Amino acid sequence: MAQIDENFIRICRDILENGTTNEGQKVRPHWPDGTPAYTLRQFGVVTRYDLSREYPVLTLRKTPVKSSLDELLWIWQQKSNRISELHSGVWDEWADEEGTIGRAYGYQMAVKHFYRDITEEGLRHAFGEDTVFPDTDFTGDVLVPGTDVIRRSHALRAGDGWYMDQVDRVIYDLKNNPFSRRIMTNIYTFQDLHAMNLYPCAYSMTFCVTQKKGADRLTLNGILNQRSQDILAAFAWNEWQYAILIGLLAQVCDMEAGEFMHVVADCHIYDRHVDAVKELIARTPQPAPQVWINPDIHDFYRFTRDDVKLTGYQTAGEQIRNIPIAI
């Protein structure tokens, strides 16, 4: 049995048997027909995986691993908020007239922050000796996405410091300061919430590098913090995404993938999902598949959705289709 299946069944049973309801209360989400979308919910749900043994890929029903990886790369690699640059329709309901999701997710990853503790030597170690780091005369705490120079440069020199975005800061520190306790991202940016078409659900990753006894390489571990999760629609999607993110970053930083921990504050089952959840947890889980990451890729920005593959992936039953999504 895949560990993610065991976790899914355990969590869903706990919510169904012991969860609290918000039925009749004021809630923001609603169904496409305008009806309020109520939930059964539990507080503080935690899962944990040893990625050296298996990655979390749900077998109770098929996980769209390529689409979920594509969304992860859209946020972390392309740092985009434009749905035209995504190969699925998962964000269509939240797109504005300009075809963006506002200053959310990838937009926040593209914002460059000012640092004084970065060195050119460290930048070249992290991104290559031939990498170009342009100068800017901008002064301020943050440099928002704008020109291609801003978006595509790993760092911009500015006076006595550098501008760098959150993803590149993670890579910089993993390669230069792996035992730092400050390697993290956070896209729940309060001053921009008014301009986000949906507040971030999965909002923070914290990375921790360890040295196992007798091991030649360091081990990369990570914790995903999530304020809210629709367990039927998003549990398998999010757990796979951020576990494979650890695997991708570990490879480009010459580390081993270690543990992935996932913390959800409000984990819930929507009222119109109860029957589908009951059907899923009655199925017989299958063994976890094997995950292959293209070993030739050593630059995070060269990964594509085709550089990760599953072997031996068997599912316990047919896909449950037409799952209604609360808006």
C-alpha cells in the first residue's frame, strides 16, 4: 500500500467521523449554482514521507502527475501568473480579464527582494561561472516583475547589495549555506492580498538540510505549510507537487531527497464530495510507483514536465470524474 493512500484513508475517515461542520454559517466558497459550499473539517492535519523510500502518488484514483508538475513549474520555475502559460484549466475560474490570477503564486515568486549578504562568488557557484548579473539603479526593498531582465535574471546588482527572488535565494543558500535555518519561501504577502484573485492555499516551504551518518551527500528535507485544503480535489495534487519539488532541488544541488512534511491548518471535505470520498476510501490501495527524474538535468530551470516519469503505476479503480469545485 502506498503511504499516501494510507494517509488519505485515515484523514478522510477522521473527518467523516469526527470533523466539525460549518453548515449554516457564513462561508466564502460557493458552488457554480450559487449555493454555499459547506464543509466537514479537521484542524491541524499532518503527513510525513521518506522520499528515499517512496514519493506520495495516490493509487486510489489516478493522480494527474504531469498536470500537477506543470503547475508547480509554472509557479516555481516560470514564476508566472498568466493562465495562457499553463497547460491545464485548473486556474480558469480565477482568471481576470487580462488572463492572470493577479499578484498571486508565480507573481510572488518573481518579485525580487534586496539582500546585502549575497556575494558574486556565491552567485557564480550557484548559477554558473558564465552567468550574467546585470546592474540596476533601482533603490527600494523589492523589485516587482516587469521587464524580461528583471524576470529572467538570477540576481541584479544594486549598490552595496543584490536583488534576488525567493526561488533563486533558496537555490543560492542550498548551494552556499546548506545548514542555514533560513531557507524558505512565503507567498502569503499581505500587502498584495487585495490584488490576488485567490489567496494562496499552499503558501510556504521551509527547507532543512541534514547530514546522515556515513553519507557522502547531504539530505534535503522540506515542510509545506497550507492554510486550507479541499482533500478530494487537492490532497494528492499538492503532496505530489511539493514532494517532487524536493526531489528536483535535491538533484540540482547534488543532495539526496529526504523527508517531506505537509501541514494543513483546515483540512476539509465539501458537502457535495462526501459520496465520492466514501467511494474512494472503500477501494483497495495499490503499491507505490517508482519515480524517475531525468539524471541529466542539473539546472532547475531546465526541468520540463517530461523529465519526471512513473513506472509501475497502478490504480485501484476508475477515475471519479466531474467533481464539482467550490469557487
